[in-house]
Amino acid sequence: MTHISRLSRLLASVLTGVALLLAPSISLTAAAPSESVLTLPSAHATAGSWTLVDDARLNILQGNIKVTDAFKVALFATSGAVTTSSTTYSTLTGEVGTTNTGYATGGQAVTLSTTGTTSVAVYFASNPSWTAGSANLAAYQAVLYDSSTGYILAFANLDSGGALVTTTSGQVLTIADSSGNPVVTFSGWYLRHAPEMRLAA
């Protein structure tokens, strides 16, 4: 019985250690975009923050989303079209129309770049922008998705209050995250277990 008791305590100790390894402290945060629209009304002066969808972390760990993949930013004209429970671009409805708006279905291709080592920030290599057509360009939300797999990484309200943002004909809507405003920051455990997210700056 003594040997069994010792073995039980040893197993309990090992299992406790395993539990600690399986429940690490995870740091993966989304940041606020610096959204800029020419002739933007003062009521829309502040953009919302990027919000990770619920499946983003799991898709990163499973390799469904990689920084080296092709990405796009799409715009949506329906309020609340994208939520934290959204999964893939193909399941979304309410995308901005293409008739004289200056917008193309699927959104604009973007390349992600990174900077940092112990904490890695993910940026747009160049900011996506759209020149509004004769019918103007009106949108509530922007969504960043992996166009290689279709999985959504994050979304943001163009106006922090959730209002519709209209860019008038000939003006430019720019989502400016390449200068000091990372889309996502990876640190700690994610860099050890999702090494594909750690690229040279």
C-alpha cells in the first residue's frame, strides 16, 4: 500500500505539472486602427478598435491563419454584419456594393508585416484605401481576413460609436494601421507555440 500511495502522489504531481503546461498565460491582443477619411465629419473622428473573432486564436495555433498568407480588408455596409462569432468571409452578408462606389467585392489585398522579438506587432505593410465613386462609399465595418483560407482574423467599426461612415465621391477612405498602430500584437506563449507568427521585422 505504501508503494501505491507513493505512486499516486507521484502521478498527481506529474498531472499537476501537465495541467499547468496546458493552461499557459496567453497574450494576443488587437489594437485600435487609426482610421482616416478625407472630409470625415467630426461625429466620426474616432475609429473603433480591432476586435479578434472568437476563433482567431485557435485558427492561428492550428495554422489556418499565418502572417505569411494573403490577406484582404473588406468593407460592410450593414451594421453588425461582422461579430465576434463570425468565422469566415464567405459566411458574411452586407458587403459594400460595387456600383459606382469605388469598391470591389472581396475588398483590398494587404500584406502584413511584423516588428519586434519578445513582443511581435503585426502591421499593414501599406494601408488599404478606396476612392469613392459617384455613388459615394458608405460602410460600417472593416474586416481583416485570410484570403488564402477565408478565415477572419479581426474586424473594426469605422466609427467608434457604430455609425455609418460615408466617403463622398472623389474622396479617399484609408484605414491607416501601418504607422504606429498594430493590428494585432503577439507575445509570450504564442511566440513559442505558433512560431509562424514570429517573422523578421
